[in-house]
Amino acid sequence: MANISAANGTLSFNPTFAKKHQDLIKNWVTALNDAQDEGYGINLFTTTDPLANLNFYGQGRWNFDNSAANAFIADYYDGTLKDAITNLVTALKKAPEETVTISFTDYEPGAGFIDKVEGHFDFNDTKPEFVIINTMYLKYNDKTKIDQGFEEGYQISEEWPKIIEIIRHNSDTTISDEQAAKLKQALLADKKDLNGYVCEWRLDDPEYLFEDYPLK
């Protein structure tokens, strides 16, 4: 079974193409959102103006690189969305290269990576393809996960009273103020995995947290 990555980013059409084919783009965006598809690829556009940068959320098979082009492959869908894709791609095949560009951040917790990717789509072949132009790998830690919007969490130095309140509420262990102070320092000292922040999921079951950061 493939790992599933989560992605958020921006897809843009060349302004000349967008102005000429506003209706095709709008129909495609609307049909994709209406489909509420939860498979691989773009799942939801949060901006819908065909002349603007289209912000989106999606998910990938192993990574979003492998699934970015799915929203342009009509055979993967049916009904209104299939028709909208077919009409849009027909126009894109007649357009200059790099008419559609995309940039996104991809988060795959199973493999442990977060990267930023930029690229464009190639519509010259029978099956649209995503072409990577640049990839930048981000540090895989709680700060990055929170900053990039993939996890909820807290800044340890600024939100410690809230953090320790949650830990005490969720733990079966009695935690003294001295132990709490030492736990805070241990969390702050972990620059590799936390880097000054802690994801909310780590606080759900503090006994697992204590395995990595023992109470002293």
C-alpha cells in the first residue's frame, strides 16, 4: 500500500490563455470542487477566479509529484468533471509550453520529508505530465510542519503554560513543577525533531512523549 502525502500550493495559467479561456478554467475548477474527490491529485481549490493564482489542497501517491497531473487526465474521472477536463486539455494542447505552472509544498510523514516543488505541465503527449523544474527539501521537524500548515502545534518558549496544561490533563503521571521545567528544557534542546515547536499530536498521549523526553 502506497504512502499518502499531503500537499498545498498554487496553480497558475498564463494570463493570455486565462483571459481567452476563462469559462473552460472556471468550469474545470467548479467541477473538481463539486466532485469532492478524495483520491490522489488536487482535491480542492480554495480560490476559484480563473484569472488568479489558484490555491489548492491535494494528496499524492508516495509524493505529490506522482499525482500532480491527475486533475488534467480525463480518464481518471467521469461525468461533468471528465467533460471539463477534456475541454480544457483540448485547448491547452494548442497553447505554448509552460502555459500551466505549479508550486507546492509536499508533506509525507511516513517517509519523513517535506519539500517545496516548482514545475509545469506538458500537454504535448497523449497523457498530461508534470515536469519538475526545482525541488527544495525543508528540514523535517515540528517547526516546519506547523509553519507550512500541515500540523497544529505550539511554540514551546511562548506557549509553555498551555503545553504543560495539556500534558498534565492527558497524562496519568503526576508532574511536579520541577519536572515540568526540566521537560521544557529538554524539548527546547531538541533542535533536530522539534526546533522550538511541538506538534499537537505529541501531546495527545504524553506517555509516548516521555519515552523520548523522560521526566526527571
